[in-house]
Amino acid sequence: MNILERCLVLSDEVGLNALKNTNEFTSDLQKSEILSFAIDILNGNYKSDYHPSIFSSIFNPLADLDEEECKNYQLVKSLLTGEIKNPEFLEIKNESNSCRTSTLQKYAISELSINGESAFAVTIIPHYLLIAKCFLDRDDISNLETYEWWKFRVNITHQRLMSYFTETILNSVSKSFEYLDAKYPIEKVTEENDELFARYYIEKGLVDYYFRRQRFAYQSFEKAKQATGLYMNVTGKFGVKTKYQQYKTAQLVLEAKSRTSKPKTTESDLLPEVVKHYEDTHLLETPNIDLTDEEEKELTLSSLRPVDQAIILAMCIDIKNTNPDHGITQGQMMPYINRVIENPQNWLIQSTALLLRAKIQAETVGTLIRSIEQMEKLVSQLQNPEPNMSTRLKYFYCLGYPPIFELQRELAFIYTKSALLESALVIYRKYGMFEEMMKSFISLDQENRAKRVVIEKVIEDPENPLLWCMLGDLKRSEKLRQEYHVEGEDEILSKYPTCIAMYEKAWEVSEHRFARAKRALGFYYTEINQHESAIPEFEASLALSSLYTSAWFIYGYCCMKTQNWKKAQTAYSKVVQQTPDDAEAWSNLANVHLQQGNKKAAFLAQQEAARIAFDGWRIWQNYLYICIEANEFDCAISAVKRLVEIKQDKKLDTDVLFLFLRVFKILLEKSPVPHGERLKKELSDMFEHITNTISLDPHIWKAYSGYYEILADSVLDEHSEEKIKYLELAVEKRQKLVRSLQMSGWEREQSKFGFVAFSVSELVKLQIRVASWYKQHDKEDKEVSHLSQAEDLLKSVTKRSQEVFKNTEEFKELADLLEQVQQALI
């Protein structure tokens, strides 16, 4: 990589200035002008006497485009070659808060809206992004070594303006990564180029994080850490985190150390303002940790290179992205954030750390006010001219710092959470976030204000498809109440009386390019159980915006309801490709495969669902059934054990236990070794595992007894000691079955008595069989023992039930058995 490209990629103003003074560039006027132009941009100076000539040279290649393409960029060219105002960093301006946009802005926003998803409507100077994409699509500059790097940077900037993920951008970014992965393999890292490689892998990881590809993101962050040689270790140390805490407890601490003893660069002294806790709070700024030796102090307090701090923040984001949203996860993130905040190196890195902390602390009442004040400071500092542009841009691409409208949206969310609705509404109005405004009103039961805002905006801008969709959402949720009458609504509702008509209007004014309109129609038809009608609506939506996972999921559901298994398989395959950790999607995909007779594919899909939803009993129940369908009995037994662990003493589906016994019996008859012996051990372990947890279910004891009876029947030698051992165990399990049945009231209810009578009868017959074996082998004491137990049980049951059930067939059978046992005892 040449020095100029390297300096531009790293936003290295110092390097560019040094390069400008070399003979190589001073002798070449055009290159010198381009270099000066790059330095001016890093300094935030967009206006210079030679800039128009630079822009003219840039636009000359457009001459070979056809007339229509060339015409598309005339407005942009005229602006760039004319007087250029200096836009503030990451800021969007609106005149009089009206969100009005110029013709050029509207044109650029329209061109940047792709795959049925719209770009953020009030972005200023979107034409800069548009023209950058234009040139990066040209082949004649692809020989630049950093071409693909800049291409994915521009693409991810474009994506962050979009309302949702877009397949076109994702595919383009993925192609860039394929090239750059080969260009920058981790094996080629040296101490001289480690920051370049680390920056690439951080940026790549952040892109994967943005597209919710968590595993790829983590791998990239690990490579970045490997590139710089950063040492990181989260550990626990004794300390306190409140002023009045007397007993020290374990606190999470991040130990980190850069490979070099000192940071390579010294950044600007201007840093964002850190909001402190109020004096009367009991919380310390950061936990006060006991550090016993110099090595511990160095690992927890030493300065880090800015690029290493960026890696730490990336790892912190990965924790958030791969763990549930609860206090434990937030507690795991704080050591990373504190390690960066305590050693400020760069304005934007410090701002990112403070932003992450503010988001976390917004979830806790005790730190909510501090969170609001810190967010307000972060927003207001973007209006300040200092620090300069080069300092702000230094690590811009490897931090994922949000643009101003996202930052303001976060602040508005916190305002809403804190019941500061009016403050949130000011932000929503300023940035044209009417959807967020509507949701806030509805959450506060202020449907009248939501209705007024939407209808007024529809009247003001009737060609805006988003507004028609919002109006349809209100109508669909029955929030358009008649008592909240708004001027102009009668005319609208007379033309478009239903939400369907409103969504169709949105589709029409968007010239069939607004995917949300068709998506909303699909969701609505699904809600009213018109699944056949929903399918074409989803298909039209997904043809434009194929990365909207929830649309694929509900589309698949509709296809299942209409038994269109091929389409359902396609839908759920898309879901698991985009969100591989969606257990319900894997489970539904398994069901679809099963319906098509693909038992092996169904088993593999449900196995993945069970792996993801390890504590979801419904997922494991489905896994159990599919294992049985696919003849995967080993896995089915494991599924039963897991279900017992999840459900504890709750009811278990015992039908599968008897199914296991039927299979076991067949295997013993056909091939006792090895299949029968292996399954014998697994079933024994399974029944032991179940009965240790669930001890009062008679069906389980019945199945357990049946298991030993099958084993006894499999022993062909009638005189074998093994045979009587199994029969004795079967008797033991049937006795536990009878005891579990004799609850209060069984002797007065027909259904309960019938089950008790049948179970007692089976137990007594088994004991008579055992007694007969002992009689043949001259073991009179054991014979008498079993017969006496049977006699006592029959006497007890008949005595308690004779008053109500004396004339029933079940009772007569018990009486006959009692007589038979008594005869045997004589």
C-alpha cells in the first residue's frame, strides 16, 4: 500500500502533511493539489480556490456515461464545483424545524432508497454519498489498493441511513470482505502495520455486528486483538462500589495491556465532558479496587494505545450483542467501558465509551439522571468547532459512533422512559421521526395526538408512503377514534376507509417500491386469519426487501397454514440463514421437513433448535417426537432426560415411554447384541433419572415395571436367576405404582377406582407368577412373602371399595384374585 493511501485510510493528517513536503509530490502539481485537498478535508475546510478544478477533473470521466446517467449527476456536479458550505460533523440541519428538503436532497434520498427500504428523509448533503457511490462503482479506479476498503466504508455509511437492512448493500460488503481478507491475512501482521490490520478487522467486525452476524463479528475482533498484541483478561478483585460499603466484595475488572509500553500517538487534549455522580449519591464513579502489586496496577491503570481502546469497546459491544438484555450483561460490559474512560486517549473513542455507559445507566433508576445529562453533553458537543475534523475522524470508522439523528433518537428514548415526553417530541419533530412520535403517543394513551400528527402530515405530504403506512397502522389497531376528530380526516377516511386501502395507497405513491406497505398488508391478513391472501403480499414485500426476518417468519407461518410446504421451507430456511440463533424458526423448519417426509432433515433442524433453546420445554418436546419419527432413539432418550430437568415435577408425556418399550422389545427379539444391550442401559438410566425427579406419576411406574417385564421375558431359561431378578424388580415398580394411585377419594369415583383395580390386579398377577417360580425352586419363605403381600393388598382394596363398587366387574375380579391367593397360601 502506498503512503498516500495508507494515510487516507488511517485519517493520518500528520502523515499527509509530511508527505506533502516530500519531493515526490511537490514536483507533481496535480498530485500536490489532490494531497492538499485531502488535508483540507481532514481539517474540515471544504472551500478552497483549487477545489473546483479538482471536482471538475473528478467529473470528467462522467462524459462517457449515457445521456440519462449523465443528467442524473448534473445537480451534484453544479453544487460540488460551486460554493460549498462547511457542514458540521455528523449533523443534520433543518430550517425552522420544518424538515423541508431541497430538490437535490429529495433526489438523492430517492436514489439512495433501495430494496424497498427508504433512506433517512432529512439527511443533509446526501448527494455527497450518492456521488461517492457513483465513482466507487466505476472499474477504472478499482486498481487502487484501498478501493474495496473505501467501497465498504461508503456502503456501510449508506446502510446506516436506511430504515432496515438491504440485501444489495450486504452482498456488496461481503464481496469487499472477500477481497480484503485475502489482502490482509492475519499472518502478515508486523509491528509496523499492526494498526492498519487491526483497523480493518475492527471495521469488518462492526459491519458484521450491524448485520447481526455475531459469530463473524467476534472472530474479527479477536483477529484485531491478535494484530496489536493486546492483552485482555476479565477477572474479579476485592473492592467496593459505594461510599458507605464496609465489606469488600468481588468486583469485575478488566486487565489490559498494550504490546508497546507507551501509546504510539498522542491525541488532542480536548476530550468530551464526563458527567459525574451528584455529591449526595452513594455510588462511586468507578469501583474502588484493591491492587496489591505493581503488575496489577499496570494491568488495570496503565495507558493503552487508542486502537487497543477501540478493540476493547468492540469486545464490549460483542458482549451486549451475544447475551440477553439484563443486568448481568450490563455488569459484564462495565469493566470494559471503565477501562477506556479512566485512560482517555482520543475524543471520539472517549465519546463512544461514554455513550455506551449512558445507555447502560439509563436502565437503572439511581443513574438515570446522570445518563440523561451525559447524553445531552454528547449531543451538544457536536455543535462545537473543537476538536478539529482530523481528530474526530481519526477512529471514526472503527467505532461505529452513531450519526446525530441516531444519537438524538437514543436521547429521545431515554426522555420517553423518564416521562419527559415533550422533550422527546421536540427531537422527533426536528428530525421528522413521526413514527417514533406516534408510538410514544400511543404508549401514553394519547391516541388523539397521534392521530392529529399523522393526518396533518398526510395532508401536508400526500406522496409520502411512510405516512400512509402509519395511518394504516393507526386504523388497523383501532386508534382512529371518532371522538378525536381532526380537520381533513373526513375526506381522507371517505376515500380510504380501511387500513387495506391506506396500505395500498402507500404502495401506489411509492411506485411499487416501498416494501413496508406490502409487509403491513401481509401482517394484517395474517392477524385476521386470511393466510391465503397474506402470501402474495409478503412475496411482493420480500422481493424488494429480503432481509426482513420477521416477514420471512410470518410468511412461512402462512405457507404452513395453507400447507404450501415448499414455500414454507424456503421461508424458514431464509430465517435461519439470517438469524441462525432463532430456535423457533429451526423448529418450524423441522416441522416443514417432517410434513414433506424428510425425516433426517427434520431431525437435524430440530436438533439445532434444541441446542439453541436449551431451556425451552416445547422445543425439546418437539425434538422428542421428531427423534422417534426419525428412529433416533438414543437422542429421544436424551430428550426425555432433558425434559425431566426442565419440567421438574410437572407432567411428562408418558406415551413415548411405552413406545420406547415396544421398540426395545422388538430389538431384543431381533438383535439382542449390540443394539438391545445398549438400549437396555440407556433405558435403565432414563427411568432412574425420571423417577428421581417425578415420583408420583403412576404411568411412569407402569412403564418402568413394563421395562423389567420385557427383560424377564427376554430370558429364555425359565430357571435362570436373572429372570426372577427382573420379575422382582417389576413387582417393586408396580407396588410403587399402586401406592401412587391410592389418593383420597379413589374408592368413591368410578374412573379412579377402575385404574386402581386394574393396577392392583396386574400387580397381584405378577406376584402370583413370582411366587410360582419360588415354589418350583423350593423357596417357600419367598413364595409365602409375595402371596401374603398380595393378600393384604387385596383385602385392603376390596374392603375400602365394597360399599360403592361391590357389584362391578372390577371388584369381582379383585375378589376372585383374593380367593386364588388364599387358596395358594393353604
